[in-house]
Amino acid sequence: MAKHEGLMAESIRLSGHTGDEIDGYLARPLGSGPFGAVVLIHHMPGWDQASKEMARKLAANGYVTISPDLHYRQRQVVGVDASHEDVSSFVREEGGMPDDRCLGDVSGAIQYLNSLPYVNGRIGVIGFCSGGRQTYLVAGSLKGINAAVDCWGGGVVSSEQPVTDRQPVSPLDLTAGIECPLLGLFGDEDQRPSPAAVAETEAELKRLNKTYEFHTYPNAGHGFFAVDRSSYRPAAAVDGWDKVLAWFDKYLNVASREEADAVRAGDD
């Protein structure tokens, strides 16, 4: 059963990269909290209903969640009424989301969360597909992250995604900078990331003595959480969500901002 039967959700505006105003989706449990908070990084298909539904799921389980629209600027070019498919196709044609813009937008979402009086100061990040890669990028680049979850993020290793001007670093090369516990969920039939890429990532995390857990599900491919796709695998999805919620429960749930500060000081 969800921890919070009452929640509210709404579209918001937040300050992203270079101060750009972008759209975001905020879902929160009702009550004064304090609650842990999560930035949900959407998949390549975009800031769609599936992403917003997952934000509401996290809110129903006790986490204030923001999903920033990382494709907001492209939508202004393609057309505000364009389909998510058309916008994501345009993003691909451009060469993907620039890493600096992603970091700026996620940083803006974190600042927004930390400004809310009912947030306890502990911030998690979760991302799916390209958002999984971006979660690894965020964890290795930004301060103030207390837990991260990479859901089948492709392109973390250079063998799957060569560097470009827009994405000038392999996220794996940022592993030394990861200061938060990292959970990874993967399918053994996925090709992006492939099992070999997952093994390479795990080897680097282990070499650098990072706190992490990786789980790979048999007979599952890319996007096995997606209830509206043929890739959906109910048993793996249920277990995966249980692991996500347990991860955030372990690292984000503290009683107050003061306790969060004390925990953070202890981590240092």
C-alpha cells in the first residue's frame, strides 16, 4: 500500500540552465512533511504521461518529485502542440541533449526542491533510458545528491556512445566524482546498455570502491517498467520498483532538515 493516500500534482515553471524558464511536473504527498525529494529524468520519448505517472507513484510513496522537461526548448522550435515523438525525433536529429544543458536543468530542479518548506533536504535522482545515462552524469558532476537510480541507462560507456561536442564526456569517466549511493536496474536482453556495458560500469564502480547495487533481470529488455509496451515484464517491474523505493527509503528519509544536515556532515 502507498504510504500517502493523498497527493497533489501540477505543472510548474522552474529556472533551468543559464536561467531559462522551463516546464516541470511537481508531484508531492499531502502534509507538512518533511519529505525526501527526487528529480525524475524522463526517457528519450520525452516529458510524457508515463514520466508524470512515475512522478505520481513516487509522491504516493512519500517523495516530493519534480520531472523537468528537458525537451522544453526543442518543443518551442517544433511547436508547443507537437507530439512527444516529433520532439524526441528532433532531439535525436540535433545529436541528443547537450550535457551542460541537462546538468543546468537538473540543478535548477534541485534548487526548486530545496526551496520547498516540506522537503527535508535529501535529494535523489532517478532516470530511465537516456535519463539513466543522464542520472550517471548528474551523480558524477553535481554536489548535493544523496541517492541515484539508473534504470537501463544506455551510453554510459564510450563503446556504446562516442563523445561529441554536445556530449563531450563518457559518464563512466566521471565515476570518481560520484559521492552518493547508486542503484542500477537492467534487463539481460537489453542491447543499450548491453550486459557487457553494464559489467564494464560495475567494474569501475567496484574499482573505485563506490557504494552501489546492480540488478539484472532475466528475460527482460529495454523499458521493462513500461506498462503500455510489449517490453513490459510485470515480475521484474514490481521487484524493480520495490528496490527503487527501498533505496530511496534508506537514503532519503530523515525527520528534518536539521537531521539531514547532520547525516550529510557524517557522510563527509
